[in-house]
Amino acid sequence: MPRPQPNPPRDAVHHPVFARFYARFSVAADERAGVGTHRGELLAGASGRVIEIGAGNGLNFPHYPSAVSEVVAIEPEGTLRTLARRAARRAEVPVDVVPGAAEALPVKSEAFDVAVVSLVLCSVRDLPRSLREILRVLRPGGELRFFEHVRAPTPGMARAQRALDRTVWPWLFGGCHTARDTLAAIEAAGFDLGVHRRLRVPERGLQVPSSPCVIGVARKPFAAPD
């Protein structure tokens, strides 16, 4: 009699309803809210081996320049990972989509020239640990390219973000927290913060808790000389 097979491991993130919503909403946001333009800005000039953390449904893939030799795309949510693999087949650079969580990246240390996070650090379960993992897998001098929701600069909106983060917002939007001080967290993890700018998404119209964003680059410092 054949032995029963063990159940496959559960995905690190399981939000199937939100994933289906996000797959539709994100495409519309790229076109109508200008998010696609920001993705192009984020990835312009990238080269070498890239790790993308939280690849979603693969909307960054068409924006990778030809100087990128390989993209390892980490996506913990199964529904989105399936969509990302379809998008990878259409990409003009090699993209390998694999399961994994930001807090424990399934790759070797100092293996990548660039790490990309795009609207994902708001939803990781442990932001400091995730950033330390990104620091680990980058070579010295490697780039962290980020496009993220951040805490609003105005007190009123920041209070609204904190209140929503404690109640319904993460439940409705796949674990998203809009009030995180992501720039401070990047520096606290050991990165050297480079050129960055704050922006609103969308630039015009009604501002929502997820509208305040930042886009920019940080670098992993070179090891101190002996």
C-alpha cells in the first residue's frame, strides 16, 4: 500500500481574495495613476543580477533594461506568483519567479548587484528583519531600489494612517501598513541612503492613505578596510 504523501508547504503569505483584486487594480493603477512611469524610473539604469522582493503579478518585469543579466523574483503569495510566472515568459530579460518571504530570502549572501522593492515593504511582517535580509544578499556597494508607501508628512493624514493601520487597512489590503517610516528603517538596517524623492500617487485628485510615497536608491556600504 503506497505511503501517504505529505501536504505541500503552505505559502508564507496567503491572501487569495486580495491577490485577485490586486491583479486587476494594479494594472489599472499603472495606466491611470502613473504607477507604470514610476516603475520605469525605479529600474532605469539597473544592471547585473537583480533580486526583486514581492514581485506581485510581475508588472515590473517589462521595465528591466537589457543590462540586467538575470532577475530572481521572490513572491510569497501563490495566486500572484502564478501571474508573475506568466509575465516572466513575456519579459525581455531572464526572470525566475520563486516562492519565499522577505524575512528569509532563499538565496546566497552577497549574490546580487541590485535589490528591488516596489510597494511591498508596507506589507512585510517584519520590516527590520526584511531589510537586514536584503542587505545580506547584496554585494558590497550593491543598490537597493525602492518605491514604497510611506508615512504622510502632514500630521492629519499621518494620524489617519496610524488609525487605519491599527484597524481595517491591513485586513482589507493584504497586510499593507501605510504609516511605516520606511526611509528611517532603511538607514537603521545599515544602508547608505542615496538620491530619493517624495511623491503622491496619484499626483492629482483625492489623496488616500496610500498616496504618500517615496522613490529612490540606497547602497550597501563597502566593508571597512582591515
